[in-house]
Amino acid sequence: MLQAKIESFSIPKVVDTLGNVRSIDIKDYRNKYVVFLTFTAAFHDISTFELIEFSKAAESFKNENAVLLGICRETTNAIQDWMASIPVVFPGEKARFDIVSDLTAKGLIFKLEGTAEIGYPGPMTCILDKTGSVRHVTEVSSIIGRSVDETLRIVQALKLVDEYGGSALAPGDWRVGEPYIGNTRYGVDTFYAARAGLNSNFFLKILRMVQSFFTPNEEEITSSESNKFMKELQLTLPLKAGQILKTVQILPITVALLLVLVLAPAPTIPRILYH
């Protein structure tokens, strides 16, 4: 499903934030990130609270060049009543994005989930990039609400990767303003060294030099089946380097530096991490 491309696809029944019913086409959202949110049902407790919470963040998604679009297997009348009930039951709140009435067997949910079954889907989040390619899909239980912050973070991470044309990687739990991983050997090594608490511009070069005296070069490691275990083990060395630094904090700086140089060879990253 990921990287599948949703081409021009007409959606005849969409309830907008004013309660009007109109039609749209997926191609209308080209050059924007589209966040599809399937809801279990109108007036469903979890779906209602998700509608409210995502509506509060609609402007934040807009600032990231992203649009929210709900999908529900309900009639347009049911969706209109549901959206109209929000400010009545929850004063000060309202639905701030459109919701698709998707009752047809091969509607939008079928396009996104690959199922033609009639009935209520699980709460699914599907993110399309600016070209219409599916870049993110998650589904949770209908009794668990989705995270607005995490959904927004995924959009921001996709933007980062796209803006750098694939030369940047977003590490786990990456947030805007934090370091990203350069998609090169130097970029990955620098990121790992920085995570281990080392100065990437100075210590990394020294550590690589020391490593050359204690370990075979990368080609020898990756070409030998007998060294697979060692190759994977070296991924943990940055963490060990950090532990060593904490251990020697009470020692004179000269002794600490010698210990780091001798005991902490630079990490060797498996080739599979490079494109």
C-alpha cells in the first residue's frame, strides 16, 4: 500500500464545515499533504472526541501545507447532524474540516484500505504526499483515540525528507528543529557520534583512526559471513562510548581522553542503511 499512488478520484458527497454537500476530486489536493482520517461512525464517542481534537489542530496542519479530510460510512444527513451537534454539546468547539460520506462498496475507503466490504472500518490514518502517493498508513482499535501530535509530527517528518530530496532521514521521535540524519556514511556516523555525546567534528576522525588499528575495514567486515555478528555488535558501540564518557567524568581530562581513544572505536554502519 505504501508508495501506491491515488490518481484522479471523484468523491461525490462531501460535507463541508458549513454543512453543505459538495463533490471534490483527489487531484484538487495535489501539491498538498492530505491526511485522511476514517471515523468509526457519526456520534461514536471516540470519533467525536477525535473530530474535536483534530479540528483544534486544523490550522497547524494548514501551516504545514497539509489538509485534513475525514471519511465516514454514514449518510450525508447523519454527518451533517453530527457536525452540527459539536458546538451544541461542546460549546466553543466545532468541526473544522470536511468529512466524506463514503457508503459505496468501492469508495475512498476501498481505495485507501484495499477492502470493498460494506461496514465500519477501523480508525485509520492515511497520509498522501504532494504527488498523491501514500506515505503513511496506521490503523488502531475503535476504542483507542489517535494522537494529533504524532500525526502532525509524521507530516512534518515527511516534509523534511521531501524538501531534502531523500538526502535527509528523520530519526525516531524527530521534531522540527532537531538534528536529522544525513543520508550518507558521514551523515549517519556523525549522527551516532553526536548521540553518544561526542564532538562529531573532532573525536569522530580520531576514533576512526584508532579503529583502523583494532578492527578490519568495512569491506572486510561486510564481505565475510563469519563477521556478521561483529557487524551488528558495532551498532551498539556509540552507546558504550557514551557510558565510558559518563564513567570517566571524575578523572582528569587527559586520562578521560585516552580512555575514549583506546576503548571507543567509531561505529561501523551496515551498508543497508545507505542508499
